[in-house]
Amino acid sequence: MSILPATSTDVGGTPASAQRSTPVHYSDEVIDGRTYHIEVSLVSQDRWRAHVVRTPGVPTAMMPFYGPTASEAARQVSAWLTLAHKTSRAGSTGA
């Protein structure tokens, strides 16, 4: 996982009045042959938020996962994606 500086921008796309630097970690997880890009950011002391990075043009409704460390938050996203793929495969094979 790598740490890159990030600036804060509000949802409307307008730069936030006070730009701040937030630790952000990125990782790629290959699950069932598909690569997912996971972003993890510090939201408060001992609280990290992880989510799958949205690909332009691809809808997503996945909620973020939280953990006390960046690794734990990312692990929760990865575990959920793995479970979702297993459930999807089981449903498509009629098992």
C-alpha cells in the first residue's frame, strides 16, 4: 500500500476553503480474476475509511468500510468483495 498526499474537495467539485493533506493509501486486489482499486483514507485518529475507487462510466453502490488501521479497513473491503464473488458464482451455477 502506498501513501500519497491528497487535497480536500467538496462533493460539488468546488475546492474546499482550507486545503489539507490527508494520508491516502492505494492498493490493487485481484479477486476472482478482476482487479479492484481500493483507496483508504484517514478520517480521524485511529479511524480509516476504505472503498473501491469508482471507474468512470461504471456505476457503483458499494459502501465504505471502516477500521482502526488502513490495512484493516482495506482487508474488510477485500473480504466483502471475495464473499460477493463467491455468492455470485454460487447463484449463477444453481448451487
